[in-house]
Amino acid sequence: RALRAEGRAAPPFLSRPLPAAPLEVVSVDALAAFLAAPERTFVTERLRVRIGVPDALDVDDPLELDALGQWSLRADVLARLLDGADAEPSLPLQRAAGRLPHGPLAELAIRDALAEARTVRHLARDRATAARTAGATVDRAVGAWRLVGRVGPLFDGGLFDVHAGKVRARHLLSAWVRHLALHLADGPGAGQPTSRVVGLPERKLGDSAHVFPPVPDAAARLEALLALYARALREPLPLLPEQAREYAGAFTPKRTDEDAHAAGLEAAWKLWARQPDPHARRLFGDDPFGDGVAFARLAREVWAPLLACAGGRAAEAEA
């Protein structure tokens, strides 16, 4: 409640919805990008506005690696491991590029990157033995839309996304769209794909490995997401991927719907307070949730099917 009291609800960004965007043909990549960053999609695609993000300070000789520097180094090491190459990146080259501090701190950074990258590779170990194909082509009518694109590469017919950092909401949503699209594809991966998303664990190994088994009603799920995409290009919707994931994850068998709703909103508010999205703030002001009704409904609409498929905790939140 204290967090809510500090927020300031903005007046409606638009007095009325924009004209419908021409969306007869939608690419798989465009739909995935929208779900991963819906507020940014509305601001940049419909309003043609670019919101600048301050650049990180460029330091030739950093005293320590920031989060981006740690991720970049870990991603380099992980890419080598996944390719079966030497895991040791060239220390002199990394220093010459200004990516590492001098002295023992560089050795420490390399050691941490190796340990974390090896953890992710362990989670992705089945990827090395899976049959890899370039991908599958999608060109199908889905409701009022035509969905087109190519999904891949594929491993044993499904996606196998590996991230050097933690698995974020945007990663899951992007993989979810592409996984659903595989059910409508021609060629390898069509029909009954199983897809995986792994990344750096937050607390334990299991919380960073996500599996999407085949989805019997994939076409219906895609049609619902396409309808949401069309609506979200006409008016701002508080989809807020990271906060919505927190909200939907609050629905557990041990909680009543009322308790889950309250706990989910509180978790979403705390995350917003720590990580406000600049595009969402432009659209909704400091309070993107309002009375919580629209946000809650959209969060359940988007996340309940995904979490239910992946064995998440919010299968019952769809009800």
C-alpha cells in the first residue's frame, strides 16, 4: 500500500484508440518481439518515438566489471563452451579491448565467468547431442491473420535457447511464441515439438531450466496472442512482462485467488519500484497498475497458458 501511495496515476495517454494497424500478415519474429517488449513496441512502432537510454560510462581500464561487463564476458566463455572450443578467452585480448581490470581482479573475473558458464552449459548438456537442423518455415492462416516466418535453429525438432544471464520474462515470451508457431510449421519440428530455455540460475539449478512440451491448442493460443497484438497497437495496454510474470507466479494451490491477487500485485509493485520501464512510464506514468484489474486480467491471459505448459505455478490463474 505504501508503494501504491507513492505512485502517481497518469491521465489516459490517448483520448481514443489509434486506427487499426495493417496486420493481415504478421511475422513470427514481430509477434515474439511484441510480447517481449509490448510498451516499447507501441511507443516505437505506432508513435515513432525513440526514448533514449543513458549510455554506460566508457572506461578503458575498469576497476571492476559491471553487470553488463560480467554478462559479456560470460557470454563469450559460454559461446566457446557450446561450440566445443577452448573455454579460456584470451586474457591479453580482453584487456586490450578494455573489458577487464588489471591485476588479480582480471583473474577473478575470468574464474567467475568460467564457473557460471560451465553451470549453464551443464543445464544445456542435451543440446550437444541433439540433432540440429536449420529451422522450419511457417506460413499459415491463424484466425484473421496470416502468420509467416522461419523458426530455428532446432534441436531434435524443438527450440533450445541458451542464455548467458538469468532467464527473463522476455526470453520466455519470445520462446513461447516461436514454440507455438512450430506447431504450424512445415518440415522438421512441425507437429509435436518440445522446446527448452535455460540460463544462469538465480537460487538453484531448477529455476533456470524451462521446458515447453507440445501444446494441443497451439493455433488457438496464437490466435489469442495475435488479437492481443492488434489491440496493443491501437492503445497502450499494461502488459509489463516482468511484473506480469511476478503476478501470475503468485497463484499457487496453497493460496486463495484473493490472497494470490494481493500477493501478486505487491510483488509486481516491488519489481516496478526497482526496475521501472522507461517506455511504460512514458505511457502510464509512475503508476502503471491503476486499480490492478486490467493488469491482472492481461497478466493471466498471457502468462497462465505459458506457465501451465512449462509446469509453472500459475496453471490455475487462467480460471
